Amino acid sequence: MNSEKLNRALWSVVILIFGISAFQGHGYFHADEHFQIIEYANYFNGNIGTDALSWEFKEQMRPSLQPLLFALLDFSFNDFGGFNVARISRFISGSFFLLAFFLALKKYNLHKSFVGPLSLLIWFIPGLAVRFSAENSAGICFLFGVVFLPYPRHSSLVNTILAGLFLGLSAMLRVQMLPAIIGLYALTFSSANNHIKFITGFAISAGILIASDRIFYGQWMFSPWNYINTNLIEAGIADDRYGSAPFYFYIIKPFLSSLFIPAIIFLFAIVLSLKDKFNNPIVWAFLLFVLAHSVIGHKELRFLFPMLPVLLILLVQACQKSVWLKRFHIAGLMLLFPIMIYWSYVPRKFAVGFLYELSQMDSSKNISVGFLDENPVNPFGLPYSYYELDHVTFSKIIPNTSVESYDFICGNRNKIKAQTLDLYSVFMQEKPEWVLTTFNFGGWTARTHIYSFYKLDGNGITQRTR
């Protein structure tokens, strides 16, 4: 197979995997994706009140662009059901991720390399790239901004304005992108004309958000400023309300997590990018982004997700220069390929995936679900109002009482197995049962919290209506 056919085949595989991930990826990676986008849209469309929303709504610190876009999707496709509307949002996100990535490859003359589509098969990329989250959407807009940058060659008036527009939208969606944008701006724009063009595009993006905030919140305001004022100025950058981590968190943590193999590969790519092109603006944008986030007390690995598209471009660039890195990259992909397939197929949040399965059952039959510990559909004291099913009721199981009156029970797998459950079998759980039984070395499953859903056999309600 020649390189052109290999490239096309890999792109076909990537599109298929992204499509599966968008179709199957019910739920969210982080709760903000649901409770600060989907539920806000649910409120805007008049389905719930403010008492069902997160505290950020009262502070008016969530940029309203994504909630309004989702509200529009929900209004337009409501007849298909909430789960399918969410699917549409993921298909849109995944499509724009692929488009931005391909255009960036073409900008840097990397589109003919098979390493480009191959890099999109790093085990966690398909599952994250289809999310309708602020992190992913900001990263996509940032990469579009890179595509239209007047670097490494001059670009037209329209392209420079578009660069400012997309980078501005990146900041409007997630204000934490500003350090990376400042880095790009400082290293890319040299002429006064380019400054004016870029600022024009950036101002347009700010105007779009101001208008959006006016529609959503009902008053003139600028939500990024409310975020900065609440989380940085009033609370201080060392604020530990949500936990704090040391300055070196982002340097060490990826190597101490399930990301350690990709983290090693990305590290080599960054080092090679600095060595080969010391003035490469996108690598400096990434480093400035990490530095700024390292100063802030509260740290999470997901805060780095907006820079994943840029890291992927740097990786492809580095693999073009280094044969050994390319081989290491391919070996890592082959090793982790089964994990990528599994992670692309399962729901991101199993409780939402469980609700989806229940939604496919005969709605004329009432379904009772008992939970042992926390209510799976009411985390943080906030309900999944958007996915609420009228024929399903959840109630807490009273200790030392029979559980056989429930159609489904859920909770920690080990606690469920401790009950008398001759009539129940596994319906869904975070890790496949065959993995837990086959690879239970040292009895680790007995010490691990694995959320599971068990069904009452023979009740007939698990038959799907479709």
C-alpha cells in the first residue's frame, strides 16, 4: 500500500472511531459539560427553574455561547429526544475537531504524512475530541486561529481577521486560553496592519459573546470578567476552595497517571520542537499556557485539554524530523489500541449511559431503581433534568431490607455482591466483568470502587422497544 492509500485508509478509520465515540459517548468527562451547558440550555428553553442549576449561574460567570448553541439544537431537534440532541452536539464537535486538525496539517504541509491521522488514535483523543465541552470547543477554536495566523507566511486581510476571531472565540469560551493567545500574538504579529486586523477579529468575538450574554442572562454583561473577578480577584490565585496542587503539578502528574505513555511522547515532541525551531510560536503558546496555569492554586489535568490539538500538531512536526520518535509513537499506539477502542465505545458517564438504556425500554411500564449509596442521577445535589424519564423512579435502598422489589439496583459492585442477589445479573458497570474476574491479581477488585448496575432477571422490562 502506497503512502497516499495508507493516509486515506487511516483517515477513514479515524472518522469511523470518532463517529462511534460521538454516538456512544453518553454523559460527560467532567460535570461542567453537563451542568453548565446542557442544563443551562434546558433552563433557557423553559424546562427547569434556576433552583436546578449550579451556583455559577447566579454569579453569571459561564459564557453563554455554548448553552445558547445547545438550546438551539434542542429546539430544532427536540423530536429526536434529548440523548440524540446530545449526540448531534458531539458529532458537530468531532467534525470541527477533525476539520481544524486537517487544515492545520495542510498549513504546515503535513497533510500527506500518515502520522497525522495516526496521532488522532492516541487512546484518549477520540473520547475527548467529540465532547461539547468548554475545554474541547476552546481548543478547536484555538486551532482554527492557528490555521489562519500570518505564520510562517503572510496571509490575507480576511485570514488575519479570522485568526483574531477564532482566537477570540477561544478566549470567550474559556478565558484561561488568554496566556496561549498572548504568546501567539507576541510571536506572530509584527506589523501595525496585522495588529489592527487581529484586534478587529478579536473585538468581533467579544461582541458576539456580549450579545449572547445579553440574550441568555437578560442583561448587559461580560461573563469572562465575572469569572476572573469571582475566581481570581476575589478568591485569589492561590484559592483552594476546590483543592490546590503544587507548582510542578502539570510537569509531574501526566507521568503518574494513565497518560504516561502519551505524556512521554508529547514531551519529546516539545523538546524537539524547541530544538529544531526555537521561534515556533505554537510551542511557546503551549508553554506559556502551562506556566500561567501552574501559578494558579487549583489544578486539574483537564485544564490542559484545550491545548491537545496544538500538541498533536507539534507531535506530527516532530515525527517528521525524528524517525525514532515516530517508531516510539507507533509502538505506543499499537500497545494502547485496545484501550482506545474500549474508551471510544463506552459512555463517558455510566449513569447517563444507564438512563439512555432505560429510555430505550417500554415507557408504558414503570421501572424502579434502588441505589445503595449516592443517587446516580442526582450528583452534587443537582439532577439530570435534561435526561429525566417519567417512567423511572430512583430510591435509596434501606439497609438490611430486601432488594428484590427493585427492577434495577446500583452502587459499589462489592456492596452489591455482598447482598443476596440470586435473581440479579450485571447490566452495566464501569469495567467489564470479564476483565474484573480474569485480571483480579492480588484481589484488587475487592479494594476498588466500581460503580455497577444490576438488573432483575426475567421481569421482561429490559426488552427494547426499537
